[in-house]
Amino acid sequence: MAISSATASISILRKDTFEGASQVPKPPSVHSVRFRQCKNVKFQIKAGATESPQETKDVEFEGENSTTSVEASTVPYSIISTLNVEKILRGIPITDVDHYGRLGIPRGCPYDQVSIGYKNKYEELMKQELEQEELSNKLDQLKESYSILSSQEERRLYDWSLLRTGTPDRFAWPFESDITQADVMQGTPPPGEPEDFGPTRLVGYFFVGWLVLAFVSSIAFNL
């Protein structure tokens, strides 16, 4: 009995020893570091989402020679779509908005005048002391017109729509309303390659010789 009890106590001590060794605290995981990084990322995204779109699109003019920053705007003002192209082909207007009138510029004006028109209209709105909501709506309208008229693709489609709506009985191609192609269409055509008259001259000589030979042969047969 003494031996068996001693053996049992030794086995119990070994078991406790192994269990205690297995319960050794593990080193801290790097999961907490990842958790802190996730919190920082979430905070940055939340801070970016709480910004008002109007605040990121506002434009300030400090002097007469300052340039507008609306060119870097990512507001999705686009009229390019398959539906609008189908409307233009049928002579149906794609919009009832006069973007040239909004900016106070004439049709066919160069692209740099679009920025000038936007700047002038912007300064006029700032002087009117409108309510925040009304001012925001009018600024969005100005930015929409600027975004369309300052882009070559957007403006080409818009001008094409105006041209087709004004003359529905006559079909017009998009390049006819493109101001970048106006100088090419109105200017003198490029000089073509010089025409080679050698083959034409040889064909003429062949027909003349054949007629002379036929005439001489007919006279010889009649003698």
C-alpha cells in the first residue's frame, strides 16, 4: 500500500507539473496592434465621410489673377450616355439647361473663356449674400455648367445636341459643332500629292495609235 500510494502521489505531482507547464502564459499577440491600426483606419474613413461635399467643392478667389480650383472637382456632372446620343440622332434635346447662359458666355467661345465666365458668376453670387441653401444650389449649377463646358468630350456632345435641335431637318455630325475642328474646316485644305499624269498619257497614246492603225488598215483593205 505504501508503494502504491507513493506511485499515485508521484503521478499526481507529474500531472500537476505538466498541467502547470501547459498553462504558462503566452506572449501577447500582435492582434492588439492590428486592432489599433483598424481603429485608426476607421477613424480616418469616418472623418472623411463627415466632410460636407459642399466644403470640398467651394472655390475661393483671392485676387484678380487667381485661378479657380474647380478643375480638380470630382463631381460627376456628365451628359455622355447612350440614351443622350440616341436623342441627338432623333433631334430631341438632351437637356433644357442653357449652360452658356449660366456662365454668361457665348456659344463657340474658347475654353479659357469658360473659366473666366465661371469666375465672374461666382463673384456675383458671393456679393448677393444669399442663404446658405440657395447659395449652395446656385454654386452646384455653376459647377455643373463649368464641368460640361470645360471638358472637350462633354462640350462636343452638348454643342452637337444644340446644333441638331436647332436644325432637326438637317443631319449634323459631331465634329461640325466642335470648336476645335472649326479652324480646320474653315481653313485651306492641306496640299495633296502631285498627280502622276504618266499612266494617263500612255493610255491616251495607245488609243490614238489604235485609231490611226484602224484607219490605215481600212484604207489598205479598200484599195
